[in-house]
Amino acid sequence: QVQLVESGGGLVQPGGSLRLSCAASGFTFSRYGMSWYRQAPGKGREWVAAITSDGGSTNYADSVKGRFTISRDNAKNTLYLQMNSLRPEDTAVYYCKLPNYWGQGTQVTVSS
């Protein structure tokens, strides 16, 4: 069955960096575009970034453009989100997404 397992979240100070990972299994990872979403406390789920199946094209929400980088390693069936210059408003649970499937999420907290 499809499994998406996020990791790499944690507590970081403003201006810091984190790299999230999403380990995928149960499907042919290299055939699918993937996305990252996030959900802040009391808010709806928000799209963050997307990448095509071969990694050749990426897109970002305006709120993270220039600070976050989505990437993938199809040999390792893993999706990444490098997050730099983190802000308190980036605090959220981050999810990786395949069409019709979600991971369980990883918490990112940006606070001094």
C-alpha cells in the first residue's frame, strides 16, 4: 500500500534552516509529481511547493519563494523540502502529498 513518511521537523530559531524528507513506498515514485503542503494552527491546509516526476520543474507558493527548495531523489524514493530563512509564520505541520494520498505530517516550529 502507499506510504508517505515525513521526517526532519523540529524547533528552530527565526532565520534558521531545516530539511524535511518524505520517504515514499508502495508505488512507482518516479512516475508521479509530488507536493508539500502545510497546516498552521487554526488554519486550513496550504500548498507550499510542487515538483514534476523527473524533478525538472518546480513551483512555489509566493510565501516561500526564494527561501524553500523542493527536490527529489528518484533512486531513493524520497522527496525533500529545504527550508531556509525560516520565520515564525512558517510554523505548521508539513505534509507531503501524492494525488489522493497524504503523509502523517511533521511539525515545524519556528520560535526564539
